[in-house]
Amino acid sequence: MIASMAGALPTEFVMTQISYAAVLPMLLVFGGAMIGVLIEAFAPRRFRHEAQVTLTLLTLVAALVAIATSARDHQGITAAGAVVIDGPALIFQGVIVALAAVGVLAMAERFTADEADAFTQSGAAVPGSPREAAAVRLGATSTEVFPLTLFAVAGMMLFPASADLLVMFVALEVLSLPLYILSGLARRRRLLSQEASLKYFLLGAFSSAFFLFGAALIYGYAGSLELSDIATAVQNQSGMDGLLIPGVLLVVVGLLFKVGAAPFHAWTPDVYQGAPSPVTGFMAAGTKVAAFGALLRVLYVAFEGVRWDWMPILWGVAILTMVVGAVLSVTQTDMKRLLAYSSIAHAGFILVGVLALNQKGVSSTLFYLVAYGFMTIAAFAIVALVRSSGNEATHLSQWAGLGKRSPIVAGVFAFLLLAFTGIPLTSGFTAKFAVFAAAVAGGGTWLVIVGIICSGITAFVYIRIIVLMYFSEPAGDTMVMTPTVMSTLCISLGTLVTLWLGIIPSPLLDLASQSTLFLR
Amino acid sequence: MHTLITLASSEPAATSAATGVTSYAWLLLAFPLFGAALLLFGGRVLDKAGPMIAVLLSWAACVVGVLIAISMMGADPSDRSHTLHLFSWVPAGTFDVNASLLLDPLSITFVLLVTFVGSLIHVYSLGYMEGDSDKRRFFAYLNLFVAAMLTVVLSDNYLMLYAGWEGVGLASYLLIGFWYHKPAYASAGNKAFFANRVGDVGMSIAIMLMFVEFGRTDFAGVNAAASQASEGILTAIGLMLLLGACAKSAQFPLQSWLGDAMAGPTPVSALIHAATMVTAGVYLVVRSHVLFDLAPTAQLVVVIVGAVTLLYGAVVGCAKDDLKKALAASTMSQIGYMMLAAGLGPIGYAFAIFHLLTHGFFKAGMFLGAGSVMHAMDDQVNMRRFGGLATLMKITWVTFGLGWLAIMGVPPFAGFWSKDKIIEAAFVGEGWRPWVFGLAALIGAGITAFYMSRLFFMTFHGKRRWTDDQHPHEAPLSMTVPMIILAVGSAGLGLILGPTGIITSWLEPVVGSAEGGHEPVLSVPVLTVLTLLLVAAGIALAWWRYLRESVPVVAPVGSLATRAARRDLFQDDINEGLFMRPGIHLTRSLVFADNKGIDGGVGGLAAFVGGLSARARRVQNGFVRSYALTMLGGVVVILGALWVVQ
């Protein structure tokens, strides 16, 4: 093996060819983020918000256009085998950018003049300190969330497009670090928010270590970190399974952490609760898409040859994730924690699709991610609107009778809950049907049975909220903020996509099933 | 030889697209449907004008029907069948159902009957329902009924026919329970509804069988495919269609609802439960004649059902003291005749329809007469409280009398021409059948004469047995004119259509020739004389018992047979014992199992999940060290499992 490695060493320096057209979308987002930092540094405070929102949205739209035009025509492995732009990568990037655009709309919500937006004035200050008070007096705002978001988006885009475990690790960190900060920027309940941020950081670092350790073991086995090389090694090489299989599992653990699968889910409820609601929505949608994209790439491209070794374990993880998500959501009393457990359960359902290990598995997973992403961003945007004495009214009891006070908001939220449940005419139904059908075709009938039982349990949770909103008398001083065009657009888009995918799912299903071939 | 003729006569006449006035046939449905919608949704503003609008729309449909009939008569007999495509109703891949109308002599005959008698009864209702505060709703339902009934007879496929079939069922249900504030009337509506559901299941199974076997449900397609189908399938389809027909036409064993249906206003009894809707079953069998011709077993069952019902209705009719219920029993019996004829094959189809037509006139006329009597006697229906009305209500007496003569088959009135032909046809054949079915029809004619005479004498003749403060009077013009017109029909329709051969040649393109060269086992003159003798005997017996002897105001206990007939030959008791009680016990035990077993299970499961959740929640304690430990534990378990497996 040493000999073969020596033979692979280049004899002279060759400049790496980078297909800039293929990576243009990512470059655009990185560039936008840089400009955002410069705006933060130099632009006067009163222009910053508008400038940042405009820049961020323009960047995302430009990236989307670049994906659809330039990158699509330049598919292939580029940057010395570090980045791969293929069908799945493109579609995952497109979905991430689209979800990010909708999520940014929710973050840009500032309500009317004297109402507070979701972000703190001074993220770096100790809560309750004179410095924070000074920042409040000054009327400071945290417009740095927008460049941070763009950095995270860029990391998310690189994550499913990395052709190399090391690049994948870098992408993982690039997407995670801004999210750690964003989680700590909630305006109200500052301590809870900062605690969430710290927890996310610590546990994220812990899981990154697993990922790196796994990558190291695999390097020991295959002599390369490139996914295609690993796939070749897995096929041609025998012995040394003692290095390979633990390596595979540790890498997968690192990815499962990002997805929020049990037993690596513990951070999810705390972080979802502490983070500002718009950030939670963006994070829940974007991270899931990116991490599942990476997971699919790793499992389908690199480790497919040893699937009989990791499949049973991932079966167990999927079942545990669905059960934990469903069962624990039953006793939640906080809306954001409830949605967090719901996200865990959904991660389990998506894993069911991933484990189908066929083309349908890829397309149905993708469909589920799109459906879940849009509904969850809209749901968290609504959570940000419902207030009680200035704070977000996240306790379930505060949502009682909302249907009487704000019929439209309650109606839309009820619709989204039905989508979470998987009722027909919502995207949730089509998505669940797609992953379950793929899993049955892939031999995962038992997984599907567990999935359906867990769906039943979660139905109770969601429908209980609908009952609470419509069949209980209003209590307390809960009120719904009047959203500006930003939130309205975000919620409308999320809801319309949920409805559209429930009624006419075939365009997206077709698109997804045309983009299921991973390049090796 | 018989088979050959059957097959030859089953060839459906060529059908062409509708042109000229026929292409306006959609108006037949549109007028009454529009009326129903207008009156139902129009609100109180239409309380006054609504009934008149309904009457006019009904007549408008009648005019369209007459115009189409005239244009059809002008055409060559081979060119009298047209289809009018309305829209594509169920376009489902290879299975494509169109909403289109079939206009041929058979359907147009029904259109004329339904719209003409229907319109007359609309007019009659103007007088009859004058004092009712809910007139608008009543007329809306009447229009709805006309629209639905026309859908039944005009549709060119079984699926659309089924839609109309349900429509007439709905209208019937709504009108039986029109005075729903009286619990007995409301439950009478329910009874009709339930009995009809049984039949509807049969109908729907028949249609599903057609869909499965032939892949089509239009008459032409089903008829064309039927010759290749196995007899078993055809028999199954035939029997299921018959089940539907039995429920709708109150034939044995689904006849129990018709007596109670008399709870509806009398015009409804005349239109729906005598002249038109209840004959839909006969229409269905005749329309499906190609299927029945190829399934002799199903045909035999049709004949048996007809024979049993005609005797059953006749016997029940002898014992009823309620004027309308006696008439209802008679309706049942007369439809039994039609069913019998329809089951006899090509020799019977035309006469089934002929008797249906004449019956439509004389029975509707008599029901309207009954309504007139009730109107005069403060809604009294007990015939033992009538008597001697002939002098006071001359028009009612004469018109009812003509109907009475017609139904008994006294020459030259309508029933003589139609019913005697059925009796003759029933005597055609070989072996035991002509004797059994022929004698049933013959004896039925005698019993009919008895119970109709009983009814007529008890109502219009003999001593006045009224309650004290009654002052009978003739009905207003709006009621008497329709009665007169129908009475003219009862008297003359048979003579015009029967001996001239108009009805048989008119229907021949659809149902085939009635002339099979078959002779009854007894010669025709002998049968005619026998029938007339029996009728005379029936009248004489009724005269002896109910005119010569006085009629007691309170019904005597009567013999066992009388008591049985009064109770509809225990029909309700049998239904109750056989279906209702076991059904109730079944539902009770199901409710018990649901409450104790399933609810308990579900509740227990929910409690289990809740408990599990509450316990598992404690793991989520907020300490990052515990979370990290969970993760590490997970990794250790995974790697440990791997180590164990390998």
C-alpha cells in the first residue's frame, strides 16, 4: 500500500483546474457574505438593515440563477477532486438556497417602528450588563445575522457537494459556526439563548471530533479521503474491516448529529427553543437538507459496498429517532420544543427514505426535505408572530383560542400542522407516502410500519394544538403581531408550497427523480 | 326456435345522433331541475309565485316531450333512436362515461307519461296544497322528482340511470316525510329509504359487474358485449338489477315500504307511488331486456316475483280499510302484473309497458279521487267512515268510477286491453309454467275486481257512516280538471292504443316483436270469457258483502286470513324478526365491544405513550454533560453492537 501511495505522488507541481462555472453559486454566496461584512463595518447604521436584506436576497437569487444556468451545464468533479457538482448536488444546493431565501424573509421582519424584532441589540454583551443597556439606548441592531446566514448557506451548499471527507468536514464547520452564533442572538430570554448557543457549540464540537476520527480511520483503510477512492477501495480490498466499519460509523454519527437523529438529538429541543424563531426555522430546514445531502452522498457513493454492515445499525437509529421524536413530543408544553421533537421525528421518517438505498430513496428523501423545509420555516415564522406581553408566546396554553382571535394566522398554522401530520392535500402526505413507498420497495417494510405508528402518535400532538386553537376559550393576553410584507411573504410562500406539493406533487417528484445519479 | 327469435329480436335498432327538435331534449331535464333549484334556493320571495313557476316549468317539459314525440312519429321506425351527448361525465382512461340521453320510442313513452301525468298532478296540487304553509318546498320537490325521473328514463347508460334512480329515491323520501313533524310520517320516509338502499346495493353491484365484465356501462355497449358473456354473469347481473327493481317498484320481498309511503301528500302518492317512480323497476327490466333474454334463470325469477307480488298485493288490498293503503296494495299488485309480463320475454315487454301506461292514468286518477274524498272528509282515510258520497261528489264519483272499471279490466276500458293481454301472454309456454303463472294472473284479476269494488262501494255507496260534523263537498276546479283528464285517459287510452296495435308497433324497434306465433295453452276467447266471469264474480261478491249488507263502522275481528292480510301478511314482523332484531343486537354488541375493547385499548395505549413520554422527558435535563454522555453512549452502543456482530 505504501508503494502504491508513493506511485501516486505527483512528480511535478500541476496547477489544480477549477471549473469556476460549476462552483459559481457557492462563490457568489461567499462573496455576498464578504460584502455583507464590509457593509457591517462601513455603512452607516440607519442604512444597514435595508442594505443587508437587499444584498442577502439578491445574492441568494443570483445563486439560484447560477445553479440553474451556469453550474448545471458544468457538471463534474472539480477542484482536484474536492468538489463534485452533479444532479443531486445541484438540486440540494438549489433547495438550500430557496429555503434560505424564504428563511431570510422571516429574519428580516422588523414589525412597525416601536416593536422589537427577533434579534438582540448586542449579542456580545452579558445579559443585563451596562453595555447591553447602552446598546439598547443607542438603538443598535444585529444586522450581522445576514452575513452570518450567508456564510452558513455557503457551508450548507458545499456540504452535499463535497467529494472528499476533509472538504466535507470544512463545510460542516463553515455551516455550523455561524449557526452557533445565530442561536445566541435572541432578543428576549437572552440567557436561554446564550445557553442554547453554548450547548450547540460544545456538542457540535464533540460530534465533529467523531466525524474527524472516523475520517482518519477511513484514511487508514483506503489511503485516501476522496469518496470515489474510498468506494474503489471498499470494492477491491478485503481485510482491515476493523478500520473501515468503525470509521464509516463514526463519520455517519457526525452527520446524524447535524440531522438530529437519536441518540444524537439531545441538543435539538434546547437549541430550537433558545434560538430566535426565524433562525430556528432556517436552521431546521437548511441544516437538515444539507446534512441529509451529505449523508446520502457518503452512504450512496463511498460506503455502498459495505452497506450490510451499516444498514442494520442505521435501521436501529431510524426506528429510535422516530420513536423518540414521536413519543417525546406528546408531553411537550412549549411550542418550539414541540416543533423540535417534531423535527426529530421527521428526521426519522427521512432516514427511512435514505435507507431504501435506491433511486426512489434519493428522490423521495429530497421531496420530503423540500416539503418539510418550507412548512417548518413558515411554522417558525408564525411562532415569531404570536406574542404575550412582548415575549414570544411559546407555551401551549397561550395558544388556546387563537382561532377566535386571529382566524387567519390560526388557520394557516392549523394547515401547516396538518401538513406535519401528513394529511392528504398537503405536501406532508405526499412526502411521507413517497419515502414509505421507496422504503417498502427497498425491503424496509418493518421500518415503514414503525413509521406509520409514529405518524399516528404525532398526529395526536398536532391535532391537539388545532383543538386547542379552535375549541378552547382564549386565555391571557396572547396577541398576534401584524406582520410586514417580509413575514407575510415568508409564511405565504411556505404555505403555498406546502399546498402546491400536496395537490400537484409530480413536477418536483419528476425533477427529483431525474437528479438521483451521484457522480463518483 | 324460441331462442332464435329472441336473438333476432334483440338486435338493437341503429342509433344516430339527435338532430332537429330532438337535440333540445336536454331541456326536458333542465326545466324541472331549474325549477327545483329556483324554488329551493329562492327563499320566501317565491312563496307565492313559486308553485305557479313549478307548474309552468313542468308543462314546458311536457311540451318539449310532445314535440320530440311528434318528430319521432314522423320518422321511419328504423330511425327513431337517437342519442344526445351532453358532456363527458367520467373520463377515466379507458373507462369513459358520457352524460348523454337516449331518445327512442321506449324512453319517449315514459317522457310523455311522466311529464303529462306529472304536470296534471302539479296542477292538482295547486288546489290540494293550497292551505299548506310549505307549498314552495313541496313544489320544489315535485320538480326535482320530475327531473330525476326523466334522468332515469332518458339516460343512455346505467351509471347515469343510477344517478337518476337515486334522485327519484331522494325526492320520494323527501315527499313521503313532507310533513316530517309527525314522527310516524318521518319514519315512513325512513322506511322507504332503507328498503330502497337494499335495492340500490343490488343496482350498484350490477353496474360494477358490468364494469368488470364489459368495461362499459352504456346500454349499447353492454348489449353488444352481453352476447359474448357467460350465462352465469348475465344471470348475476340480471338478479342484481331485479333486486334494484324490486325495491323501487315495491315488489316481493322488498314491498313493505309502499303502504307506509302513503303518509306523503296524496298528489305524491298519485305521481310517485302509483304512476311513475314505482314503475321504474319495470322500465329497468324492459330496458335491460337484452341481458334478461340471455339469462333465462333471471327471467324466471322476474316472473316469479311478479306473480307472487300480484297475488300478495291483491290479498292485502282485500283487507285494508285505509283508502290510500288499499290503493297502494293495488298498485303493488298491478306492478306485479307488469313484472310478470316483463319476465315473459319479447311477448310480454310491450304489454308490460302498455299496462304501465294505462295504469299510470287510472291509478293516478283514482289517487286524485281519493285525495278529493279526503279533502272533502277532513283528511279521513278510513273507508268505514265513508259511504254515500256518490251523490255529493259527482265528478269524483264518475272519474273514480271510470278508473275502477279500467283497473278491473271491464271492456272497453283501458285495463281490459292491457291486463288481458298480460294474462294471455302468461298462458303461453310449455310445461308447468303457463299453468302456474297464467292461473296466478287470472285469479289475481278476480281478486282485483273484488277489492276494487269493495273500495268503490264502501266509499261512494251505501249508508253514510261519517263522523258527525262533516259536510262533504266537491273539490275546486284545479283538482277536478286533472281528475277528468285522467279519467278520460283511463277510459279511452286502452282502446286507442291496444286493439289498433299502435303500442306494439311503436315499441317494436326497442323491445322486439310481440308476435312470436305462440298460442296460449287455452285459446284466447276462452281466457277472455274466464277473466270476465271472474271479474263479474269479484264484483258480485263485493256487492253482496259491502253493499247489500251494512258495513260496520268498527272493523270486525275477522278470520285469521283477514287479520294476516291487514298486517300485510306479517311482512313487517318478518322483517323485524329476521333483520331488525338481529341487526340491533349486532350493533349493540359492536357498541359494547367498541366502548370496552377498542376504546379501552386505544385509551390504554395513549396512556402508555403518555407515560413513556413523561418518563423519557426526564433524560432531557438541560445539562450539556448529560447530552454529551448520551451521544457517547450511542456511539459506544453502535460500535459495541458492531463488535458483537463481527
